[in-house]
Amino acid sequence: GRGVWKVTLQPMPAGGPHQFQGVHDNHGMLQWILLKDVMFGDVWVCSGQSNMAFTVGQAFNGREAIAKAAKYPNIRLFTADLVQSDKPLYDLEKILQPWSVASPESVGGPAWKYFSAVCWFFGRDLYNHLGYPIGLVATSWGGTPVEAWSSPQVLEKCNITQSDRAIPEDWQNGDPEVSGPSGHSVLWNAMIHPFLNMTITGAIWYQGESNTGHSDTYSCTFPGMIDSWRKEWYMGTDGQTDRHFPFGFVQISTETPDKILMGYPAIRWHQTADYGYVPNPAMPNVFMAVAVDLGDESSPYGSVHPRDKQDVGSRLVLAARAVAYGETDVMFQGPRPVGANVDKEMKQFEWHYPKEINITVKSKDGFEVCCSPDLDKCSMTS
């Protein structure tokens, strides 16, 4: 019968290349396997929906990035194929792109196939900073909600029993790359679970648009999914993966600037477990890249798919340097006020920021403030 086995290597210094040789004794007949050009370094998983699946060739500056990919032979790429399952799988049923050395061919694959733009720009900039090998695993599917990527235990804890969801009309085009399955845990089972025995450094995530139609539970499911992934990866690698490994996400951008879609700001708020920033007590060791200013109304792939993925990747790296790698001299967060004054007679609201921060408000349209001791009255959807 078929057996399942694995080998756990002792930690090695970053670098390479190395060779590994395996020998199998099959009833006295020796079978040899030789793995060449093996590198040691940091492995990051990149997951989510279509904005993570969005490829380098579709992005701004994509041609230039693809042409220069050959300069990064120490970055290795892997892309899982689109598979769903009603039960956890212990191996991938299909692989779209096996482990590959970064090159114009491996980075510049077909649209919606490989390689993920956000994942590539993140890994490239991270490599430029760290200077040692980086492995990137892309496993994403467009048009999918967080419930599909979450384990049954997370959904049960968040009291989610229905898989029905509202899909924006402009996504209902039948294209499997951007309109994926919504069934509970079907992608956790098929596109995350098979990776749990692979030691990783961390994960980055770009998802949320498919939950804008039912955003209320996201503040439970998203932090719950992160904690579940951490727990399962820690157990699946026998403790080789950090139980609290760093997890980064992209705060979703805009879709249609001329429409008021309250689900989008609601998701942005819930992406932080209703704190408005990360890391926070509910989401430790989590970092974020803001993308609300990177809207792309004229994107040929629909305004829900902004083409500026290079800024997204560089922002994720800045945050990862601080949160994942412990650098203390990185400016990676927006300014947060330390106090406020309210003048009711003059109808003025004054924020106070740290003295070392100089902020200029350029908008003439002002902003909206909800003042109430009852947080329910300040709901993003009310």
C-alpha cells in the first residue's frame, strides 16, 4: 500500500545550493533520488482571492519586473492549482507551477495563472533587503470568501452555518479564475491543508472583497482563521513553524468611487478585529498594507482589481521588517492620535498627534466622526 513519510532536517544557515540524496530499499532493490539546487531560506505563503491571484504580467510595471526576474535566481516560486474538496487533503491534487527558479518564464506566466504579483513584489523586495534565499508559495482563488479558507472549527466558533453569500453583479461572469467556490472550508481542505507539513516563515493575505456583502462576521472569521492556520501549521510541522508566525494582509482597496458601498469600509474595519490598526491584542504579530489610496477605476480587469501591486508589495515588506523581523527603525504605520479636544460652541474637533509627526490635512471635504458611548450606534453599516 501507499505509505506517508517525511524527513525533518536540522536548521541550516541560509544559502545554497545544496544537494540531497535519498535511497529507497524496495525488497533489496535500491532506488535513488537526487535533489539538486536546493536552497535554505525563508518560505512565505501567499493566499487569498483574485487580487492575490492577479499576476505580474497584469500589473503596472509588469513587463519590466518580468524582464528583470532572472536577476533573482535565489527566489524560488511555487503555485498551487485550483482545487476544492469537502474533506481535508494531505497532498495537492494538482500543481499549476512546480518549484521553479525565478526567471522571466516562471514570473511572467499567463494572466490569472502565475506568478502572483503581490507575492512576487513582496518576495523580491524582501530578498533585496535580507539578501538570502526566499521561497514563495502562491495558493489563491479569485472570488472566494474567507469561509472557504477557514477550518470547520473556526466557522463553528463564529456561529456560521450558512454558505450563501451576495456576489457583486460585475463578478458573475463564470470565469473560474475570478469567481471561485464559496463552500465552507473547501479551500482550507484542498489548498491549505496539504501544505501543513511544510515549515514556513509566515503568510500574506489579500482577500475580503467577496465578504463585503455579508461583512458582520469578518471580525470573527478572519482573526479566527489566522489563529487556526498558526495552530495547524505548528502541529503539522512538529513545532518547526512558529506557533505565532507573522501574518500580513492587504487592507482592501476601493471598487467604484462613484458609488457608496458600505461593505468595503466595514471589511477594512473588521480586518483589524475592529481596532483600526495591527498588531493589536486580538491580532498579535499581524501586519498590514493599506491599499485604499491605490484605486484603479480604469483597470481593464475591473475596478475591483487595481493594477498597482508594486506599492502593495513594498508596503507589506516595510511592515514585515518591523513585525516579522523585529526591525525597530522602520516607519510602517500611519499616524495614530494621542488625544483629542471637542469645542461644542465652535463645532470644532481637534486631534493631537505625537510632536515628532507633522501632518497636513489637504482634503476640503472634511471627515465624519461618530461620537457615542454605544459602539453599536457607530456601526460601519448603519
